[in-house]
Amino acid sequence: MPDDMNRQILGVYDSACLLSLMGVLSATTAMILSVRGALELALVGLMLAGLADLFDGVLARRLHRSRFEKEFGVQLDTTADAVAFIATPVIVALNAGPGSWILMGGVAFFVIAGVIRLAHFNTLSIRGTDQPTHHRGLPVTYTALIFPLLFVLQSWMSAEGFYLLLGLSFALIGMLFVVNVPVRKPRGAFYVVLPLMAIGLIAYWVGQFLQSPGTI
């Protein structure tokens, strides 16, 4: 009998899966904060979700898992990515200001391309044909750094100019999701550089919030 049939509570709750779920919680909090007007803290929540995703795979590789637990971990990671790095940037952007038709079009393309990207990743994982050293196309996780960096420009641009840039950026990132180009998987120094960049941006956005707190 498959080991999932004996579970009274559905799911797997090892340390890697719990870290993935913490990322989902952080992303959900980011969406709520953006609705409440705390854009700065919403961007912090997005980056924390990105850090959780960066390290849940590291934890997973250290665990002794059954086949079901491994497959569940892959599916959970992909589902979490859809929430954290597709839905969350969209909700944050749409709650950041009045937006534009270009932003709406860019967001729509971004969501479609992101879903295709994740489905392609899952297909390769199930077939066992994913590459050990490179992704094909830009991983959706990178939005956890791209958008907090992009929003730094908001205070230096007019609202119209920024939302034009934001809409075009959504479209460009969506295109990078599905263009078949190799992107090196994080390893070695990446696990130092990326967290340091995230910590710097978190400090920046927390500072911005403390200087001009939003409504929570």
C-alpha cells in the first residue's frame, strides 16, 4: 500500500516542507500588507519568501525521504512558488498605486508565462530530465529580488513613468520565464551573495517603512 494511504493528515511535514510553508505564510502576509497599504513591509515579506525557497531545497537534499515524500516536496515547492512569486508580486503591484493598462497587460502575460514555467519545471522533474546545474528559463523565485529592487525606483520617477516601467518589466520577466536559455542554479557563493542582497534590501525597506509608516 502506498505510504500516503496511511496518513490521517494529508501532506508531509518534514523540515524542508515546513520551510516551504513558512515561505507561503510570508508571501500571504505580504499580500495582506499590500492591501493594507504597507508596500514596504509587503516587499520584505516577498523577500523572506524568496529566502525560504532558496534554502528549502538545501534541507530537502539532507533528508532521507521516501519516494512519496520526495514527490510531495516537488509539488509543494511548485505550488508555493505560484503563490509567492507569481501571485504575490501581482497583488503587491496592483495595490501600490493606480496602475495603467500597460501594467494590466504585463501582469496578465506574467501570470500566464509563470504558470507555464512552473508546469514545465514539474514535467522535467517527474520525468527525471531536469538538469543538475542549470534551469531552462528564468526561475520564478528571482522575482523575490527583482521587484524589491525595481520598486526602489518608484520614489525617483513620476507615477506614470514608474507604472509604464513596471508593466514592461512584468512583460519582460514573463518572457524570460519561457525563453529556453540556461540559467545556472544557485550553488556555492550564490548562497552567500543572494542572502546578503536580500538582507540589504530588507534593511532598506524596513527603514523606508519606519520613516513613513503605512496603515496596517
